Amino acid sequence: MTVLVLADHDLGTLSPATARVVAAVSSLGDVDLLVLGEGVDQIVAEAARLSGVARILVGQDQGFVTQSAEALVPVIARLASDYSHIVASAGAVGRDLAPRLAAKLDIQPITDIIAIHGPGRFDRPIYAGNAIQTVASAQPRQILTIRASAFSPMGDGGNAMIMPLPTDPVRTVAKMIAAHRTQADTPDLATARIVVGGGVSVGSAEGFKLVEQFAAVIGAGVGATRAAVDAGYAPNDWQVGQTGKIIAPDLYIAVGISGALQHLAGIQGAKKIIAINSDPEAPLVKLADIVLIADLFEAIPSLIEELAQRGIKP
């Protein structure tokens, strides 16, 4: 069996999620990595170094820049007959791509996979992560999306063959008007080993700066609850939960977060949880491995000061 993985990339670099997806599917067979974009030489060079990748298939066209499903599906559909599994990460691109590609190929997609037991047997969360469903599929070809945060990344050391793909000019109905990005130098939430999350209890965007400052001191990614995002305290791409990003860090530090079901669905993969909260009855406090019952506006500055005295600074 041979597996085709769509490479995630942005701003000229390969996404860390790609190495995790490659690791997830490496047991299924030889892995080919598909890179679609324009001016992707640096991305291809990074991809070629991944262990477990046999070939890098490269298609270049201006129409691939936005990574829209409308542009990507025709290319992948033409390649589909050569592969037993067609795989993407369960990010924005993969979630948009999988159902459209599945409809074109008349295949049932299997999404949000967190474990692979064999060529046609997979685990995925349901009911907001409160149950794990094992799916058995006898389809001759599988279309999968993988939760990258559930898998360790594949290391470097490969030397994959690079093969340019002939592609027709891309014609799409949709047109990208503008892209608005949050400028931040914090680790990516999907792959960060430590994440500090802030809730609406911080009271304001200025109060949320305290969460960001603490995260900077310990080199953590920054997350937020939906309530904090809706209140304008944090940008949308920091939202963690059922309607935001699903994370699986080694350590999650929840600051002023009560623990709504939708937020808990996004952090169930965390190996350890520390809760800093003034309410001992909050759901997340009862779930956490370590709890500090305190006013966050007193606790966080004290922690930052203590870390500074120990020589730990941003």
C-alpha cells in the first residue's frame, strides 16, 4: 500500500503538523508527500528531509497559494488511483478538502483520527471528546484527516526523491481578497509542549496580557477560551476547544478558566493540567492534576517574579 499525504505549509515553511501526520500513517505503507503551492522550493527541501517519506510530489501554480479545496481537489483526484490512503491534517485545509474530495471519489471520509490500528481501523473522538469511536472501514481507498496533536513528529534524516507534477492552470470561482494574521512569536498551539490558557475571568484585553507575559517567561504557547475570544481579549486563532483548536501539550496551565464542556473537549489530550482559579468548585479545577486556588492577579505576578529570581525570563 502507498499513502499520499498533503503537506501543510504557510508563509514559505513546512508546518510542524506535517511531520506528525507522516509519523501517524507511516505504518500503513510507503508515504508520498504532496506539496502544492507557488515558490515552494524551501518547503520541498524541508519535506525531503523527513524520515519515512519516499517521494515528494510538487505542483506549482498561483492558484494553489490559498490552498482552497476548489484548487486542490482536481489534482488529488487525478492521483487518487495510485494510493490506498489519501491523508491530510485535521486543520482548516484538511477539513475543507476531505468532504469535497470524498464526494468526488464517492468515498466516505474518516475524520479527526487520533489512533490508527490498521489499514481500515481507526479511532476518532465523538460527543465533544467524551467518547472514542473505533471505525472499521472496508473501502478500497480511504480518505483520512489526522489530528496532528495526537501523534509525535517524524524526525529528520530522510532523502526523498523530488518529482515535479504536470498541472493544468488552476481556475477557481472564489478569490482571496485579503488575509489578516495575528502577529505573535509564541509557539504554535497545535505542536506546543506547554500551553498557557486564559479565560474570561481575566476581565479585559489588558488583563489577558498577564497570561501572555507568563507564557513568554516559560516559553509556552498561548490559548484562550471561546468566551475570552468573543469578549475581544484574545485573537480567534488562540481559541482552544470544540469550536477552536484541539491541543495535546505535555503541560496545560489554565488561568481563570472554569472549564466549559466545549473547552474541555479541546484539551483532553494534555498530559498534565495545572489550574489556577479562585473557585474550588470549577469543573476544570476538579479535572486538573495540580490546583492553585488563588486570585490570578496575585498568583501570576508572584510566579513571574519567582521565576525571574531563579533566572528564568522571556
